[in-house]
Amino acid sequence: MDKKEYQLGDIVQMKKPHPCGTNEMEIIRMGMDIRIKCVGCKHSVLVPRTKFESKLKKVLRSTAKPEGDTADEA
Ligand SMILES: [Zn+2]
């Protein structure tokens, strides 16, 4: 089973799209609960970490450097 890695500021895709039709959420707060904000309608929801992980489909964009892409030195 894949371990999902996500962090503050990441754009994630959930298994079910938001009712507004957008399926991109930004992680805006991390703690025992995680607050995610819909990129489309800016609506934010607070979900327990376990629930978030079960609903998370994948991380679309990470604020961290892409994995395995470190050949960017000048
Ligand atoms: Zn929305």
C-alpha cells in the first residue's frame, strides 16, 4: 500500500469531487485535523486526518521539490 505524502500548501485530488465540480483542494492547515480549501469555489472544510487520508486520491502538486528531480543546480 502506498504511503501518501502531503504537506501544507499541496494541491490534492480527492476521491469524490467537490459539489462545485472542482476536484482540486489545497491543504491550508495541518494538525490533528486537516483543513482543505476547494480551489474552485474557495470553500474550506476541516476533516480529521484519518478521514482525509481515506478520501485522498492523490497529490497533484507539491510545494516541495519534485521527487527525483534534483538536477537543477547551476
Ligand atoms: Zn468547490
